[in-house]
Amino acid sequence: MISSLNNNLSALNAFSTQMGVNSNNIANFESEEFDRSRTVINEGQNNAVNVNISQLESQGPIRMEFRDGGETEVELSNVELAEEMTTMISTQRGYEANLKPIQAGDEMLGTVIDMVS
């Protein structure tokens, strides 16, 4: 039981990291030349959950602006809000799913303690 709870805790940590990366991408949506980050969650050793973070260096949209008396090309961020929001929804669901076994274990332990005392 303890090892499965450890797996759920590592998954919660991974989903928390993924949510943080998504939040950072959304917060920098309008930052010039910001390259979004992407997370990949996979199974690690002993069924633990690992998260890998990488930066996507694809070019964002180009906008023409007037600066210093002339017209200049400005690269915007490559963040896609629709993709970030859908990823956040699935991340939230994964977090909730891994929280349920921990809550059930807590309730079960409380019941056992009540029976003993």
C-alpha cells in the first residue's frame, strides 16, 4: 500500500510541475520572443512518475511595429492558448485521479484507528 501511495505522490508532483509549466506559458503569452515549454510525463523506475521539460524553439508570429522612427519586425511568443488550456484540463483531471487513492487510504487509516481505540 505504501509503494502505491508513493507512486500517487510522484504523479501528483509531476502533474503539479506540468501545471506550473502551463501557467508560465500562459503568463508569458504576450511576451516578445518567449519560447514556450512543454512537459512529457512518463513512467520511471519502480512505477514512479517522471516529468521531462523541454523548450520549443519554434518561431512565433511576426508583427511589424514602429520603433525608433522606423518599422521593425517583432517576434511574438509561440504560445498557443487553446493548446495550453486543454493541457491544463487534462492535467487537472490527472491530479484529481491520483489524489483519490490517497484520500481513500487516509479514510481507511482513520477507520482502523477508530476501531483500535
